[in-house]
Amino acid sequence: MTAIDLFAKARDSERVAQMNAARQIGAMPYFHVLEGPTLPVVEMEGARRIMLGSNNYLGLTGDERVKQGARDALERYGTGITGSRFLNGTLDLHLELEHELAEWLGTEAALVFTTGHQANVGTLGTILAPGDTVIADSGDHASILDGVILSRAKLRAFRHNRIDRLEHSLQRAAQDGGGVLVVVDGVFSTEGDVAPLPEICELCSRYGARLMVDEAHALGVLGARGAGSCELLGVEERVDLRMATFSKSLASCGGVIAGPAEVIDFLRIQARSFIFTASGVPAAVGAALAAVRICRSEEGPRLFARVLDNARYLHEGLASLGFSVVAPTRLADGTDVITPVVPVLVGDDWKAAFLWKALYDAGVFVNVMIHPAVPIGGALLRTSVMASHDHETLDRALAAFERAKREFESEHGALPSGAACE
């Protein structure tokens, strides 16, 4: 018998072929090289470009207090800890950070992981087990799906933000025989919309399910104290577990899960992605702690308001130019919210790449999202703003969008217009 060559899938991959074709025509939107810090305008591959593709929502990666937090940790603890949190890798900085995060989120306890991905994988892979059921929004982050796969629990997905489909999944899960956990993003990383958490909480209570909310793109952005979508929507006491990352508003790298002390203690000694990986480098922990303290200071609400103002400014500007942007999320009190993630719907993968190239050549960097990150035919450009952007810079970016749209449509036809989703 001839053995199957495991590497054949790499040679025959359609995705690799697309990537190579994009490289040949200069329309490859990924792996571009930054040559300086992530600021509103960055140095990238020999040119200054307006950065509309970063999750640095509060602009704190360039803040001297955050950099000093990293320097102080580097000087005190060195470049790395060379061990897991479980063994020799826990610092007093970790304990301070966990304490402050639990206070900020209003939970009994919190546990810091080396990355956000590991926080989701470790939590879901430990809390869930074969025989349990997890119900996930189809727009949930990939790390949530990875954690479910690791757990071998039964997955029931429901259509993005469709409460009727969630209830249908809960009804079916009641017959599965195990525990039930609903997991949703607070702010969805691609669409930028907010989960209808009050309705989700009501259904979880009615059907006896636990609820976990991923606040990666909401922490440091939404709510009066910046504690995320659960705070904004007034459901903090009704959510069982809350996850967040440090690689967005907190200007570092890492992740956290927060909730009841008994659950956090269980994860501390059972979560494989916590026990069997090296602790985050001290500089990352020090930077995250400094960023948390800024968010919890009097300065925090001003930063939260500024990034949301910039998001609305960009959203309205793109809509006025005829781009298809995701509709604002309507709240129960009649107000609406536009998060710092402002997607522009394009549809076709190659059209998204060509529009990205036109913007890149015009000095604006955005993210391209194609299948499987989005449904087939749902390619989009994901733009995102920082509190440190000013309206003058955003106006220059909008002018580049206007030129790029005009040039693109003259060659490739009209782009979608109107609200991308309601």
C-alpha cells in the first residue's frame, strides 16, 4: 500500500492558490509589516498609512504609563518566566491584575491566561464535557468553537442574533440530557453589533441554561465604567461567566475569565490551556495592569466616549458615501450604539481584495474578512477606530474611501449600498 502524503493538502489547497494569485497581482491583504507602534497613523512598508485595522481601541499602546508598566515589569522580572502559572509562573502582578479585573467586572474572582484564545479554549474545554450541550451564535469567535471541539460537548449553533432560533436550540437541548451553556460574543468581532443580552438572559433563565459572554471587543469600550456589553445592557448579575482579552483596549496580550470563585478555582487546577502553557511575559502583564488602572480612573469614561464618538463619525461618513455599513444596534431605551468595529459589506472575496488594495495604495489600512470568517458571499472590509484618532485624520481616510469607491466601481461595477444588516 502507498502511504497518503499528509503534505498533499498543502500543495492542493485552494486557499493557498488564492493567496499566491493575490500576491502576483499585488492584492494580498494579509501579513503586511508594521515598522513602528500602532498609532492612528502608522509606518508600514515604507509609507505612512492611516490605521483603520487595529483593535487598539483606546489608543493605549502608545501611552507612556502603559509602556512604563511594561518596562517596570521587564526590569523586575526579566524577559520571561519560563514556566506555567501552575508551577513557577505566577507573579504578584498576576494576582494584582486578577483582583483588579474581578473588581472592575463585578465578579467574585478572575483568572488570567496567556492569551485570549487560551482563555476561551481552557474555559469551555474544562466546563463542558461529553454529554453536555453548548449553544453558540453563528457569529461567535473561532476560539469559542475551538473550545467546544476540545470539550467534545454537543454543539447547537443558531443564526446570528436570532432569538427565535436560540429558543429553538434551547428547546432541543433540553432533550440532550446534560448541562447546557449558551455562549455569545458581547460585541461580535466581524459584524461589530451587540448581542441582545437581556433577551438571551431571559431565555437562559427560562430553560435553566448557564450563560457565558465573550467581552473581548466590549471591555474598555461599552458601559459607564467600560466593563462591557453586560454592563451596558444591565445584565451583569444574570451572566455566569465573562471572558475578555488584553489585546484590544488593554494594549497588551492575554486573556481573562471572570465569574464565581468556585468555578475559577476549578479552572485554575483543571484548564489544560492554563496548566500546560508558559505564563505570559512579565512586560505584557505589567502593561495590561497599567491599562486596567487607566480604564478604572477618572480618565476612563472620557476614553470610552471618545472611541464611540469616532466610531459614529466614521460610520456616518461611510454611509454618506454610499457604502453598505452594519446598522447601529438599537437599545431598549430607544437609543442606539455603534461600536468601534465598523464593517463595510462588499460581498465577493476578490472585490474585497481589490477595494482593499485601492485603499492601501491611497494610504489607508483596513482588514479584509472572507470565508470562513464570514459566510460565503459575505466578504467585507472591517474598519476600526481608536480613541486617539481625530476627526481630521478620519476625514482624510473618508476622502480615500470616496476616491477608492469611484475608481473601483468604474472597473468592477457597483458596490452594495445601504444597511448591511438590521
